[in-house]
Amino acid sequence: MIVHKNSKRKMSFADVIKFKGAPIYVRGYYKSTEKSHDASVSAQIAEVHVDPETGKVTLRNMISAHTTGKVINPLMHQGQIEGGVVFGLGYALTEEVMFDGARITDDEFR
């Protein structure tokens, strides 16, 4: 759900895409009342194709954006981002955990 800051108007992401019909640019912010300066923000957008007959999901494009402090080791930094994206894709596309409310009902890993 997307909420306009001033008007508080709400729209689904799909409705924004249909309405805009062009590239979408997003600007966000983070404000913390805590004294810690260890905060980071990330966002991912996946473009997928879903076969309506089989339900098979095919990833077409993945974009991952991050805020960071000073990067000391660029190779490790990139590896952390790519590893996180792959981990998330694996969870979204191949793993299924069954819940009953907040309780996990699976008795095995899939």
C-alpha cells in the first residue's frame, strides 16, 4: 500500500502502475528518535511473470536499492546485497511455511 504524505490518500502498488503508465520514481526517508546511527534502509522491486495456467513464477528483473555508510570493502558489500536478494528470492519462490495464526504448523522443511 502506498500512502501520499500530505493527503493521506492510499493506493495499491498495482493501481499506481496502471495509473502512471510510465517509469515510477520513489523517494523515501527514515527518521529515528533513537541515538543509534546504525540504521540502514533497503528496498527491492521484482518484475515477475506468472503463467495463469500453471502458476509458475518467472523472475524477469530484480532491483535492489540500499542506503549505506562508508563502504570499506566494496566486494564484500556487494556480496552481502546479492546474497540477501538470492536468500529472499529463494524464500519467496521455493519455500512454503504453513501458519495457523502465529503458529507454524509444518513438521518438515520443504
